Amino acid sequence: MNKWPTILLTAFLFLFVSNKLWATEIKAGAAKISITPTTPMWLNGYAGREAPATGSIHEIWAKALVIEENSHSRIIFVTTDLLGLSHEVVEAVYKQLAAKYGINRSQLIMNASHTHSGPVVWPCLDVINDFNLNDQATVSAYSHTLTANIIQVVADAMGRLVPAKLCSGHGTAGFAANRRNLRDHNNSGGLDHDVPVLKVAASDGKIVAVLFGYACHNTTLVDDNHLFNGDYAGFAQIEIEKNNPGAVALFLMGCGGDQNPEPRGTVALATKYGKELGDAVQTVLAGKMKSVNAPVRTSYVTTDLHFQPFDLAMYQKDITSDNKYFQRRAKLMLEAYNKGWEVSKFHYPVQAVRFGKDLTILALSGEVVVDYSLKAKKEFAGENLFVAGYCNEVTCYIPSKRVLKEGGYEADESMVYYGLPGPFADDVEERIFKTVRQVLKNIGVKQATAK
């Protein structure tokens, strides 16, 4: 019997499988760079502060994690210890990275931890501040420096790409409370204490990076704090990096728009919550995790979110108000009205990345309330889903239909401080979830329930 056909077939299959394994090899690299201001700067997040920050509790960081199968199948995560990123910074970063590495828009996810102890990234929450010339020059210069730092940290991560093994798991941390429920016991807001974790390890098993999330405002420290720091998320990253020498810990903020740490108010509490979250991540890393594989598929789609009809009479009244925040917002709105600028809607990005069929990260923009995370996990119950808010631009709060109906700060009052028209139209949740379904469908995710 001639054995050569069998031998040749075996050799062919071996080469085919080997080439396939080689083609789907994942590489990853991570880096971090300090973005702590070197000169006094105003902190962002609280209207009550009356002086800029002049020092720090710990450094704040921009961090990058690059994961790729090849140049056409990759994702770049950028996390920052900041309240939010502006359209100007996000667009500048993307355009420079696209020119340098040939990425498309779906291959870059940027996230802000929403620490209320980070420097102003103008014009995020610009109605809070009325800067003099020197302060405006300082915050504008910081945005330019921040952009350069983010480009640099991505380049550093690109330069550190090594063959990698990815694993995912979930832990839990219990310090987040629904602040709407705390204020009004008639509210029916939920909680999401999930701690999703993505471990990135080199071929020798050494951890390169840990990407983790949690849905809770970084507001443990309140307006009497005048020192730069990352709040609980900053302390958690420090804890994880201490426990895993050489690793870069990246925090991806969840849908914590209506979630606060409870209780709050001291550095000791921020440290405590950071350790609780860090310990939750460490427990996941030490346990049995699910393998995460290629291909890396990404999608990015925008939708228009509409505001309720423009209330010219209200702004005409507010422009003479003795409330400086209402007056500043009214000035912005009347200027836009008189110059014919668009004030009825804005573009909202929805983004996602899927690794094989093993892990999907859904990235939503703005201060997303927890309803979105809970609904996405229910609607796509068969998926290992990691839901993030505060991605790309942080333009305003993103209320659910329930929160809009209940009203209050997240639905209405916060728009004043963000310098935007009044509440969203009632279809805001419907529009976002239509786009969520589209983005997830684009990367191969199927719904578990009917719409």
C-alpha cells in the first residue's frame, strides 16, 4: 500500500493548522505616561471649588493597551485619570494615530475615569468655570500637552508588542450605591457591582496588562479636596500594579452616571475602595479565567440624539438670572440661536470590540446611567459582555427613559453645567439601543431576547 498520499495529506494538514495558528496569534503591548500637571490648575467636577490645585496625592496617568492580530485586526485602549475628554482632544488623537498607524475609527477606544480630582480638560463642564486669560491659557495648553502625551503612550505601547495570551473573568465590589435612590426613595434605580477583568500575559506567563472596570462615580473625594488624584480608581490601579510588578493596570469606567461610592468624603475612604476594587481584580486573576482569542473585530457607529424643543423664553429669562450657571448656559444658548447654530441634536458614538466569541466590550459615550449596562447584559445574555461608559467624548449625562421620566439632576439639571439645551427627547434610550444592536451585530453578536 502506498503511504505517500497519507503522509503528504498529514504534512499538508500540519502546515495548514500551523499557518492558521500563526495567523491568529495575538500580540499586545502596554504603557503609561504621567499627565499630572506641573503648574497649578483648576480641578474639574465640582462647582463649589474656589482655588486651583497646587499638588497631588498621587500621580495621574494616561495608559495605553494595544491588542492586535494584524494591522487590520486590532484595538487600542486609552484610559485616563480625568473627568472627561473633549471632542477636540479625541479627534486630534485619532487623526494623528490614523496617519501614523493606519487605524480606522473603530480601532481606538478612549476612556476617562471621571475622577473629580483631575485637571480641567476644556470645555468639559465649562459652565462651572469663568476663566481669566491666564487660566484659559493654562487649560488650553494642558489639552495640547495631553494630546501629545496620549500619542506618545500609544507609540510606547506599540513598541512593546509581544505574543500574548488573553483571559477574562468577573469579580464583584459592593461600595457603589444608586445616588438617585439615596436622594429619593421613590426612584427605582439599579446597581451593577460587576468587576469585569481582561488579563494580558506574555508567553512566559508574566502579566503585561490588566484592563478592568466598575460602574461608579469617582467622587469619594468632594469639593474640599484640592489635590490631583485618581480617586478610588487611581488607588485601585496602584494596588493592582503593586501586586503585579511590571504590569500596567488600566481602569475602564463603567455606566456609573447615577452611582456614587457610599459613604464618601475622605482620602481614607478612597484608599479603602481602591483596595476593595483592587482585591476583587486580584481574586479574578488568581482564579480560573476564560481564554480570549482572535479575531479582533471592531465597529463604530454614530446616531443623532435629539433634545426637547428649544425653549427660547426660558433662556431669555435665565440670561438675567442671579444664578451664574443658569446665566452662562443661557448666554451660550442665545448666542447659538442668534448665530443659527445647531442646537436641536448632537452626534453620539457607539463602539464595540469583540475577541473571537469570547469577550465583547461595548463602549458608550458620556455619563451613562446604569440602566444601559443592565439592559445590554439582559438583551445580550449569551455574551461575555463588558459595558463601559465615559468613552471617547464626555459631553453630558446620558439618561435612560426611566430617568428622564423621573427627572432630577441626571435628566435635566446637569445640562446647565454642561452648557447644553434642556433634557433629551423621550426617545434617547431607543435611539442609543438601536445603534447598540447595530454595532454588536456588525461584530457578530446575537441578541438573546426580543427587542
